[in-house]
Amino acid sequence: MEATPLAPDADSSRTQFWVKRWERGKLPWDLGHVPPDLISFLDRHRAEPLDVLIPGCGSAYEVRAFHAAGHDVMAIDFSGPAVAHAREILGGLGDKVVQGNFFKHDFGDRRFGLVYERGFLCSLPPARWPEYVARISSLLAPGGLLMGLFLYGEEPEPPPYPLNDTLAAELLGPHFHLRTSQAAAADTVPVYQGMERWQEWLKGEAPDTTR
Ligand SMILES: C[S@@+](CC[C@H](N)C(=O)[O-])C[C@H]1O[C@@H](n2cnc3c(N)ncnc32)[C@H](O)[C@@H]1O
């Protein structure tokens, strides 16, 4: 996970990188609807309402799905055009979307039971990944869940920056244990095709089943 210096306009950790794409409508990651894996998760888990955070939310289709399932959801993106687009899509739920930098936003005392991932981790240069994990870990309540669609494989021209099993274990293993991992439903965008896995990482160590 070496930090490779990036030219400013190739550095996907910068707001301008993303604003440019939103302004040009160049959104190859945008699915246009809620991923089917999230719909089936919400159908299967009708437990108590959770505080849900969606970092790097883009169009934020998922806000409506979490809200409809009874959860209190907040989405955040630092690109102004992304936030405007999401608010337009969400109508009356538009105030669930905040414009801000996930790494700098003041969340106050709010701690989340669930952080939803799709297309955010892989949008960040790997040098930022430890910061992502530390931030999510600190925003999750004890026993909280980091879940969603994670990108695995090879990408000759990143972003996206996919994970592999070794990196995922190094990065997330010290803070989370992997409860579920399966190939995503086939319904995705061409740039993520065959690379997405639905994963559920629970904060904390795996329960000791030997006792
Ligand atoms: C590849 S898009 C994915 C959007 C969305 N999650 C989806 O699945 O369609 C990545 C998004 O993350 C946003 N983003 C990148 N870094 C961010 C940061 N530090 N804070 C907030 N948003 C960020 C970008 O503006 C962009 O909209």
C-alpha cells in the first residue's frame, strides 16, 4: 500500500476530480437505482431501526431504501453537483444528504449502527484507505456493521482501486471481522462488472466459538 504521487487532476482524493466528472455527467459507476443486494439485505433484516451513514453517496438512491425500511439515514458527499443531483432524486428526503468531506465533517456525538459502502472505498487512492478504515471504525457504534458492495480484482487504469483478499484482511481485519462475503448480484455497471462482492464486516473481533 505504497503512496504513489498523483498529478493533481488524477488525484481522486480531491473534490475537483469528482466535481469535474459530475459536471460532465461522466458517471460510469452510477447504477441508476438501488443495488439488488441491498434490497435483499433490507428484506432479510427487519430488526430494530439503525442510524445509517452513506459516505461518498453520489446519487444516493439508497437513502430512500434505508428510510423506507425504518432506518434513520444520513448520506454525505463533497461534490456539490452530486449533492444537488441526489437531492433532486430524493425530493422530500433530500435533507438526508449533506455536502461535506467525509474525513473532515463534524458528526458530533453521532455514532452509527451501520455504514453502507458502494463505490467510495474504491474511489480513494490506496494511500487513503487506512484513514477510511480509522474514520469508519470511529464513527461506528460498538458492534456496528460496515456493509455493502466492495470492489475486488485488477484495474489497469484506476480509479476505481479494487481490493484483493490480502489487502482487505490487512486493512479491515484489525478492526472488523467478515461475517458475510458473496459475489454481488449480476446487476451492476460495466466498470464494476464481475468485481463486486456483497460483504458485511462487523466491528470488533469475531466471537470466540471455542468456549
Ligand atoms: C465512484 S462515486 C460513488 C457514488 C455512489 N456511492 C454510488 O455508488 O453511485 C464516489 C463518490 O464519492 C465522493 N467522494 C469522494 N471522496 C469523498 C470525500 N472525502 N468525502 C465525501 N465524498 C467523497 C465523490 O464526490 C463521488 O460522488
